[in-house]
Amino acid sequence: MTDFSSATSIREAILKRKCTALDIVAEAFRRIEKLDPKVRAFISLTQQSALEKAVEVEAKISSGESVGPLAGVPVAIKDNICMRGTKTTCASRILENFDSLYDAFVVKRLLAADAVIIGKTNMDEFAMGSSCENSAFFKTHNPWNLDYIPGGSSGGSAACVSSRMVPLSLGSDTGGSVRQPAALCGIVGMKGTYGRVSRYGLVAFGSSLDQIGPFATNVRDCALLFSVIAGKDPNDSTTANVPVPDYTAGIDGGVKGMKLGVPKEYFVSDIAPDIAKAVRDALKTYTKRGAEIVDISLPHTSYSNPAYYIVANAEASSNLARYDGVHYGHRASDAKDLMDLYCKSRSEGFGPEVKRRILLGTYVLSAGYYDAYYLRALKVRTLIRRDFDEAFRKVAAIICPTTPMPAFKFGERIDDPLQMYYCDILTTSANLAGLPGISIPCGFTSNRTPVGLQLLGKPFDEATILRVARAFEAATDFSQAPPLAREV
């Protein structure tokens, strides 16, 4: 069997007839059958459609027809991305039985690229959380240590790639929900510039912040998947009409002569020592590869989390108002009148964290508080974007930690919302500013949990951060499979 952790290797093996697409699908489900009872990454599997797609790929190859860039490669998608013929639950009771009526833009792109979609992954309910403990169904476990959280909200998408059940997956990133679990699970995770990837078919959380992004075991595969899903979509007016390059081209260009900025504000006082050391060591690696490390300042960084949790929750309050028990989703069975139907359906359907964020969002949008909170947060958002604009006049990319802390045990922070929100302190600013960002493995803590290095880039300059990420990956050996994955 070919290197199952590499999408590029899988496609090459299929085209060279070392194996078939059906072999690869069978191997993916074998791995899932063995490992997922421990990891719990998947909410649902799509065996039938996966087999049908594999047969289609084989038929194309046999007839000499050209195939897509992901021909036969297994891909998992987060369960807030619609795919016809599947349930899209958002890991919430309120959508537990919701059948997707259409394919999301990214699903269409995957299928057009001849990828084989294997299943839908677990997540924090409606993408609200940083630990995957807020799923209404079950917790997803970190493949490096099953007692630890995988990060969130895209915890299932990160865990299934980290454990090598599939080589690629998609998640969504509203405040760090791709980059943070990628860091904690020791893989590559990326969000593009806002507007680079269509949100059509992504269940909305914070509409001005949400972006779909790829997970992979290595930077080249991440670039390959991002090339497939990026692009203008007429069904999403927020997508930008900006040419999409082949992100795999030039990825090995290195960093010699490149200026890379290090913001002092991202090395917060209580950052875990193991993380600070790993990132400092990464800076030394870049220096050895010929990059110039430049100290920069992003002075409004400390306001990122407060501004984010006002903007995101306000948009969540608006977006989740549609789940009222009337048109679709969970509907209470014993309501006395319309108001009782609304109250009971939403009370039964939403979990505690979603309710908390709806309440906070409704509060900051209410009369008398809109100006004091929401409008002020929007002004801070502008200041944060200006900080980055100024920094990028001096440097090509920014280097910083992805998270202030490594993975922690289940239950350690779930009862303290402020501690949970603190997990996002180093990732939310990129969403507020609409910038591309990527997390790559850069080391391990003393108890062998992964550490992530975050790279931030100029708008629509994903190619540069992929190149910078690849330069570090080529010089190090941190993209290791966790012990669990070695069992297969």
C-alpha cells in the first residue's frame, strides 16, 4: 500500500496502477473501522457514494480519460458543510435529522476534482467552541493522547487526518477553528483570505468571519486541496474575483532573503513555556534558511478577542434566529402556542454554549447597547486590520504561535467560558482582518503533545505563507504520525 498519509502519493499510485481507487476507499474504511471507535472523529460515513465515486474514477482511468487533481483521494468534510444525500447536523440536536438538499460549492469542487468524500466529521455545535466538547453527540479525542481534547471547532476534521484515517479534510475557521485544532493535533491547517473560498453551503455562524479551509499532513497536500476549493462563486457575493494560482507551484522556493515579522504582542505573558520555546527554535530555523527575522508590533492585538466575541456572537444571534421549530429542524412536540413552540424548540435543540452565544449576541445588538458594543467592536476591527496593513509594508509574512497553550484534558476548561475563549487569543485577529493564515507542526511539549506555528499573510497572498510553511517543513521533521496511527 502507498503512503496513505499523502494525497499526492495516493493519486500517483492510482495513476501508475500500483493500486486502484477502490483499494484506497477500502483502506480508508478499514482504518476508520479500527481507529474511529477510539477517536470518534466521524458523525456519519458515506460508503455508498464513496464507492460509486471510486468506480467512476476507475472508469475514467481505464478509458484513458483525464482525471482530476484529487483522483481517488479520500476526503472528509466537517458536518456544517452541505452535501446532497447526507445529513448536515452541525453536531446539534436542532439539526439532527436535517437532510442536505444541495451540494456546497466546495463539495462540487471536490467531486469535480475526482476526490472521494468519505464522511462528515464531528465538531463543536454550530462551530462554537475550541475543544470539540460542545458536540451534542459525543466528544472527539486527540489521536496523540485520547484523554486530551483535539481542539475545535473542527476537531473531528483535524483528528481524522492526524490519525491517518484520511489524508485530507475540510473544516471551517471563524476564529481559529481550523488552525487551532491543526496545531493541537500536529497537522497542517489553513484558512484563506476572506472571500477566497465560497461559503455557499456552509451553515453560517459568523458570516463576516467564516471561511472553509483544508487540513492535511503536509504543506504540499494542503496547497493542493486549497487550489481545488478556492475561487469565485456566483452563489456567494462575498467571494472575490481574484485569479487563483496553482498553490503547489513555487512552493519549494524557500525563504532566502525574505523578511518575516515577529509580533511581540503574540508572545503573551502566560503562554506555555514549551510553546514559546518551540516557536523561538522555529525562528532560528528560518534564520538558518536565509530569512531575516524582523520585530514588529500589532498594537491592537489585545482587543482582538473582545472584539471577536462581540462581532461573532452578534452574527450568530442573527444567523441562528432561523432555527425556530417551524420550517425545518427540531420541533417541540407539546407546544401550547406559537411562542411556546419557539421557546421549547430552541431550548431543546440548542446546547449550553450555543445558547450562551445567542444571548450575548442578542444583548450587544439590543437597543441601548448596539452603539456601545457592536459598533465599537467594528471600529476596533478596522484598527486591527490597519495594524496588519502597516506591518505588511515591512515584512512578507508574520510568524507567531498558533495557540497559547497545548492540548488539555477533557473537562479542564469546559466550565469556565472565559478560559475556553482564551484558547482563541492568537487566532481571532486574522479572522477580524480577513487575512490568510496557516498552522504547521513545529515541535512537542514535554508530554509529547504537538505545538503549532502560525504564519499570517497579506490578503490573497496564500502562496507566500504556503511557501514559508514548506520551507520550515522541509528543514524539520515534526509532521509525525501519532502512536494511534501507527497501529494501522
